[in-house]
Amino acid sequence: MASNDIERFEVAATYSEAVVYIGATVYLAGQVPENTGGQDITEQTKDVLSLIEQRLTVAGGDKSRILTATIYLTNLERDYKPMNEVWNQWIPSGTAPARTTVGVSTLASSQWLIEITVTAARK
Amino acid sequence: MASNDIERFEVAATYSEAVVYIGATVYLAGQVPENTGGQDITEQTKDVLSLIEQRLTVAGGDKSRILTATIYLTNLERDYKPMNEVWNQWIPSGTAPARTTVGVSTLASSQWLIEITVTAARK
Amino acid sequence: MASNDIERFEVAATYSEAVVYIGATVYLAGQVPENTGGQDITEQTKDVLSLIEQRLTVAGGDKSRILTATIYLTNLERDYKPMNEVWNQWIPSGTAPARTTVGVSTLASSQWLIEITVTAARK
């Protein structure tokens, strides 16, 4: 395929925030909270979902077109339920993705309680 | 693309059990054991693989057409080998997917020893 | 689709090192260090990235066409920075994938500090 079959958004040395392949599938980088001055899981989840929404929009996607989500929590036992409450309100009815949630030992900042990676269909 | 390029199966508020994109790729939600009355890893793996098989069938896939599998184990050191024995018998010869296996600290139920997420090609 | 829409490379009972779907997307198995005689994260990361490069080449991909990378570290706090130094030098400028990095409790060998799973676009 031609070399312009891959589009990359917000490209840095380490990662791109979004990558689109053959105009069809949007892969986002793992999204983490921007504000981490002691926010709890509810605030951090809202923050992460807001970033996902922004970055999907930039890459030509939409939160109603998410195919998969992988959710990493550093304190799953405590945070699973409040995370889900925010998540369930955020997902448009009838468009929930195939989802996986696991508890991990650490994320790249010790202040982050959550990281979410999504794949979406472009509009 | 048209809005009917995404099909979702067993859609709930939190997740769909399967999502199919442009009739080509099947994304399953992370599958976890249904029966958790003290089952060991052998029983839990059989249970999860049986669910994967059922859900792939509903979504138009097949266990011989799995592209990727990510396996999360809460006690990898103890359970990796017996999990693999069940896995190897289940995978049709010559059709093993690209696989990743990691040990995680927790899954959404403390009774689950295993969660498996697969992507498959539709038939 | 026809049954030859899936190509598998280095197929074993447990997994294939690479799977290509409809000639477009390359899915690699999670790559781990081959040499583990006490190597530190810098050496292990170089080893893993070299394997990724080899296996992408065999499957018709290229390190400049990686779409996503998921990096699993068993000692993220200590190893994140030196891993990134190797990674940043390895990724061709302007082609960084959508990346997720998490700390996990264990990998399938206790000698492995890192496992990386990538998806790439075929050339």
C-alpha cells in the first residue's frame, strides 16, 4: 500500500497520540489523567474520557464508534465501581465497545490511577 | 463509512461481548470464567475458552481464525503451565494466534484467575 | 472471506510469532528477550526491539509502519526511563506508534524485565 495509508496525530519521539490506518481504524495511545493533584478515580476517569473524546475527534473518530477499550487500574478493588459509574454515563447507549479491565502494579506516573487504550472506527 | 459498518453483540451499558467492524474483524470483550466456585486454573481456562468459542460463533468468527490473544493471569508463576496445556489442546493445529501473556495484580472479581481477550477474522 | 486471508509465521502449538490479516495488518506475538543472562533493561530492550524488527520484516512489515505498541515492564519505576532511551533511538523520526506502557507483576520467565506487543501495517 502507499506510504500515505498511515496518518499520525500529535507525533512525538516516543509516541503518537493517534494513528489512523487506511482511513478506517483509529488507534489511540494509552490516555492518562492530565490533572493529578490528588484527584480520585472519579475525577481521573472523567479526565481520561474527556481526552479520549478530544483525540478521537482530532483523528476523525467519535465516542459512539469505539471498537475496543482496555482499562488499566492501579487499585482495581477500590476503583472498579466508581470508574464504571463514570464510564457508563459517558458511553452512548447501545454503543459500548468490547472491553477488558485489569489491575496493574504501576503506571508511568505514581499519581495515575487509570490508563485507557481505545481503538475506534473512523467516521 | 456508513453507520452500519459496526455490529455489536450482547450489548450492555458497560460493554458489548463482541464488536465486528466492516464485516471483517471480530473484537471480543475480555472473557472471564462463569463458574467460580473454587475452580482451579484448568477448569477456569476451559470455561473461558468455551465462552470465547461461543461468542466467536455468535459474531461470525471461529476459533481457527483467531488473530491475537492477550492472556492475563493473576498467578502466572503457578498457572502458566496448566493454562498452556488446556490452551494447546484447544487451538486447532497450525492456527495459533499472535499471543501475549502477562501476570496482573487483580481482575474484576477476586475469584478469577484468568481473563483472555481475542481478536479474530470473521468467516 | 477465503481461508487464505490469514497468513501465519513461525507457527507453534501455543502461538505464531506473526499473523497477517487480509494482507494489510501484521500482528506480532509479545516479544521477549532471547538473552537473559542477567541483562539489564537497556540490553533487554535492545534485544526485544531487534526481534520485533526481524519478525516484522519476515511478515512484510517495517519498524516505520508500527501502528500500536503495548509495553509491559516488571519494574516500571526503575526501568521506564532507560527503556524509553533505547526506544526513542530505535523509532524512526515521525513514525512513533500509539503506545501504552504498564507495569505488570510477572512475565512468563522471571528473568524478563520487558515484553512488547506491536501491530503494524504491511508494506
